[in-house]
Amino acid sequence: MRPRKCAGPHFRAEPLAVLPADTTAAVAAQYDPHPYRKQAGKQVKEPPVHRFDVETLTAGRWRNGGGATREVVSRPAGTEEFGWRASVADIDRDGPFSAFPGVDRTFTLLAGDGVRLACPAFDRLLARVGEPFAFSGEHAPDAQLPAGACRVLNIMVRRGRWTAHVHRVADPVESPLGHAGVLYVLRGRWQAGTDRRVLTSGQGLWWDSADNAPTGAVGPLSPDAAALWADVAPVR
């Protein structure tokens, strides 16, 4: 099946779990977790994806004191000017965002009662978990919290080099060859690869464009499963 092409206690992620053997058999038919893909008549081993748990990522406070950022990935690694970047932000109080000229951003609410982003170009209330909102980094909106702290996923790409499309998914994710990406679990259980480890809320994985993420290898394991998939593609 193809998909659509300051943390507080209430943000706490569930621990990693091990999928029971009988459950593995039950879901095996839903997607193919095999780590090999046939190319030109031969099998090529695909590099592993990179796992993360938000609660183990280092939180860096904002200069204005209004929140903290936990970086998931920034590529290319070791450079000040990123090509694309994924992070999770905990917003504690009202305040302005920084401008990022030449960057396109996508914000998605992960937890909390929402955040309003307001500037001369737009006024948008993000109140539904998993609903992405894309805007130009030239804008530096004010963040207003109508009902307390919240957590958001922030995807940033360098305009002209990368594009990003964020989707809420409940089906197996198929990442096109040559694309980078991030999968963040909103709820339920997901599995990737053959190690049988399960991803739960607040956990996820990312892959670079050179990693050739396995097609169909990231799939849901429970009826309530939902995740965010950021498909990050190079500009050809």
C-alpha cells in the first residue's frame, strides 16, 4: 500500500519495545522489511537508517528564552550552512522567531494545545496535531501560545537545493530513491528494518539521500499508528 505522495511529563516518549514474534508474522504481509533491493539484476545491501528518541536529544535554549530546540539531523554534517535540517522545538512562552533568509520551513504541531504564528504575511493557528504548515524563512512570525507550552517538528531546507513535503501517514512509507527523509512517530507502534525494534511516540528515524532508504521498510504495527513523514528531495 502506498502512502500519500522544554519537554514536560506530557511530552514524555514511551520506551523502546520488542515486537512479539507472533505479531511480526501477522504484519509481515503488510510491508517488506527485507534490507536488500534488487538493482540491475543483483541484490544491493542498503545502509541502515538512523534512529532517534527525542527525550535523549540535547536541548539547546533559545537566545530569547522562549523555548528550546532538539536537533534531529543537519546535513551536510559538520557545516554551518545546512542543506536541510530537522529539529523538535519546545515552545514555552510567546515570542518572535528568527528569520532564515533563503530557507523554506515546515512547522507541524506534535503535542500541546497549539501555537499561533503571526506576521504581516500570514496569521495561522496550528491547533491540530500532525497538520503541517509551510512558510518562507524570510518571515519571522511571532509565536503565541493560546493554552500553554507546545512541541513542534521543524523541517528547514535550503531553497534551490532541497524541497520538503511533510505528510501525516498511517500506511507503510515508501521513500523514493535519492531522497532524504525523517519519520516521527505520533502514536502507536512502527517498525523499520529487520532488528524487530519498535518505534513508539516521540521516536523516529532519518535517512540521507545517499542512504537509499529501503522501500516499504517502515510500517505501522498497531491500528492506532500515525506518524509524520518529511520527504526531503534534492533539486535536480
